[in-house]
Amino acid sequence: MAEIDLRGAPAHADRAFRGIAIGAAALVLLVLALIAIEMSSRMGPVLDRMGFDYFTSRRWSPAERLFGALPFLWGTLYTALIALLLSVPVSLMVALFVTQVATPRLRKPIVYVLDLLAVVPSVVYGLWGVLVLAAPLQRIYTNIHEAVDGIPVLQSIFGDTPQGRSFMTAGVILAIMITPIITSLAREVIDTTPQSEKEAAYALGATRWEMIRASVLPHSKGGLVGAVMLGLGRAMGETIAAALVIGSSIGQITINAFAPGNSMPAVIANEWGEANDLHKSAMIALALFLFVITIVVNLVSSAIVQRSLQRGRGKL
């Protein structure tokens, strides 16, 4: 029986794997480029008609063939900001509890629950917000408004005629959706803190909180910022959940968190089915704008997380 020379097989396998990996990465970039090119070409009609006013106008009236994207950009950023303000403290506290306080027996079920929350479909959160949360939240909003009535800044933020479907409700739903993502990433980053640094802090007489403040948080700062930015990208790009609970008010630019509004993903989901060619061009321009924003946010956050993890591994 003839002998088979396998001395070159590992090198061939490595080259084949490298080629497949590079091809897969190139395919992803190609798909993104094709999406960007196609969307750029199809948003041409609305830009030809509106020009730069498309990005600065508040008026969105398909019947009059007028399209202004500014209210939807504001709604997207405002709801994402509310979501971050609500989610980030909870996410960081849960991540610190799981990594620094909880016993292994308690840690496992918490991690399982967080992983399950991360894969719940967004439409479920949206329907839950409409059917369950909207009415109770409206009563809570009314109480908050009455409590801050007469206080200048707070009165503007928690303004008149609170609505159950509003910027705030959308922010609450988005906060619930991004909390598992931020928590999971924060947990991974915090776990890279060298044990020697923690023990050194304890050796100097630090309490657990002082150890976390002096060793864990400084070491994990970059990765935590990246985790928050990844959550921001998810909040800005969410469609169905935001569309169901934000109120779908056209042209609304206000800091009143209890007022109904709209966002870029929500208006696309709500109006695409009945749109004509120019109307669809306007919504494609919204989609491309959102596409660019979310890609930039995710690229920056991924770079920050990877740099933080590599720095943590280098200190181990």
C-alpha cells in the first residue's frame, strides 16, 4: 500500500482556512457596500426635490410632497438618550453584582436570565409596552408632572398632557431591551481585571466598594464605554418596539419626554406600505442616514471594547 505524504497538509489547511476567513470578511464588506450604493442611488429623488432642507426641515407631509427628516432624527436621538440614562446604571450595577458579589450558585441563573432577555423578539417588548405598560405609565407620568409643576427646567422635560405612548415610554422599552447587552459586555470586561490588583487593594485595607472603585472601574473604563456605545447603537436602530410605543406624532421636536413623537425606524415601519415613489425615496434616505450612524457607533464601540480586552489580557 502506497504511503501518503501528509507533511504539507497542515500548511495547506492553514492557507485554506485563511482564505475562507478573508473571503467571508470580504463578503460582509461587499454586502454592506452594495446596500449603501443601492440606498444612495434610490434616495436621489427626494434630495433633488428638497436639497439640504431635507435634513433641516421639520415638515413631513407626503400629500404636499414635503419631507423634513429633522423631527425623526431628534426622536431617534432623544429616545436613545432616555434609554441610556435608564439602562446604564442598572446594567453596570448588575454586572458588578454578578462579577464581584454573587456566589457561583447565584451567578448562573442571573446570567441565564440576562441571556434569555437578550433574545426576546422586539415585537414582544413593543406589544407588552402597548398592552401592559402604556396605561399605568401614563398615570405615573401625570403624578410626576404634578410633582414638578412650577419648577422651570423639570416642568419643560416632564411637561403638560402626559401620554402613555410617548418618548419616555419608548425610552423605557428600549432601556429594557439594551440592558442585557450592556450587562453582558460589561461583565466580560470587568472579568479581565487582574486578580493581583484586587488582592493588592484588599491588602491595603480597602473595602469591597473601594476595591471596585480603585481597581475594577479604572481597568474596565474603556470596555464599559464601548459596551454603552453598543447599547446605544441597538437603541437607535430598533424599529418595531419603538414604532408601537412612541406615539407616531409627525413633526414633533420637544424636550417634553411625556409627549408623543416619532423616530427614523418607526416612521419607516409605519409608512412604507402606503408610500409612493418620492415618499419611499425620503424613507430610504432616512434608512441610509440611520445606517451610517449605527455603523459608526458600532465600529467605534467595538474598537474600544477590543482595545480594553487586549489591555486586560496583557496585564494578566
